[in-house]
Amino acid sequence: MEHAGKHALVTGGGSGIGAGIARALADAGAQVTITGRRADKLTEVAGTHPNLHALVMDVNNEASVRDGIKTVSGVRGPIQICVANAGIAEGGPFATTTLADWRRTMTTNLDGVFLTFQSAMATLPADMPARMIVISSIAGVRGLKNAVPYTVTKHGVIGLIRGLSEEYMRAPITFNAVCPGYVDTDIVRNQIPGLMRRFDTDEAGAVAIIAKGNRHRRLLEVDETTSAIMWLCSDGARSIDGQTIQISGGQI
């Protein structure tokens, strides 16, 4: 129970990768605050483990983030593990991307991580060890067609953790990014009907099309990302700092 007594915060913890990370941290003994905009999804996940606690919080709203994190830290203590997972994945041709589309993606995927990290770090006493982790994407280390705003934000959060790792090099806080490929979650599964129509194929064919984005040509399971996060949170990873961990079935 390496994390017993620690307070962890996972944004976007109501489903998919975020929920998997939250459960793993809770199993390891941490008290885990999961955040998101949908109270029903958060309550459902929180009900699966006594160490999970729901907080309705919108990373697009500065007051929501700062006030929410300040409140839960007052209840469960400083946030020693922060996983910035909340984000949106919207696609479309660059030529038809509107400024509103661009700003919505930037606000959620980049500004949201900035606010989450800064607010979580403000809860830490001097010299308290902590782990700050962002869920980026393989789009953070390569270009992704028809998803330029998303690609930019995922590159941006890698720049954020690299800058923070330099600024806090002598502090006991590490900053890292995990870059998964295509993971078998609702976000990915929701693309299947459209691909079936577009390519006149069945469900298995649509899954195969998505899986081609991973080097080993299969969808990743949630636990593959969760395991990497748990390693980064461990004491053994205390010198892993400013790194991008790619999970994609091969080299990008």
C-alpha cells in the first residue's frame, strides 16, 4: 500500500482511462478525488471503491478548478498525486476548423492542465514529494491528420511538463507525460459507427482501421496506461522527470 494516506486527484475520472487510474490508485491505498462535469458518472465510479470521492469540476472554468481543488485539499490533504486526464478529442479538416473549435480545444486540453497543476501544487507544503502527470497522446509526439487543434494541445502539454521539470528540478516533485495510442474506451468506440458507414465495413473492420494507428495494430487496454501511471507514481520513479512515456505497441 505504497500510497496509503496520500491524496490523489484525477481529472476526467468518470470514465475510460481516468476511471482506471483512479481505481488503481484507490486500490493502492490513496484517497482519490475524481473530477468531471457529470455528477452521475462520477457518483457511479466513486461507488465502486470506498477510497474514491466525486467532485464536480469543469477544467474550462478557472473558479471551478481553483475552488474545487482548494476545498478537497482541505478535506483530504495536499494533493501528492495529480493526474491531468480531462480532455476532448474533436476532429475535422483544418480548412473548416473555426476559431471557436480551436479555442474550445485549447481551453480544455491545455488551459485545463495549467489550472489543474497550478492549483494542485498550491496545496503542497514545501519539500513534500509529489507526482504531476498529464495524459497526452501519440498526437503529442507526431502529427495527427484531421485533428490539428488536438495535436497542438497534446504537444503543448509536453512542453508544459518539460518546462516545469526544469523549474522545479531541485524540488521533490516530478512532471511527466504519458502518450497512449488508441485505447479501447468509449471515445474510440464512438468512432466505429461512422467508420462502418464511411468504409462500408462491419464492426470488426472498423476496429481494425482504428487499431492501425498503434504500431502492433491492436487497440490498447486501459490497464496498459494505468500500469505506466502507477509506475510513475511510485517511489522507484522519483528520478523520472520531464519525460514522455509512449504506449503505442512500438516506436513512434
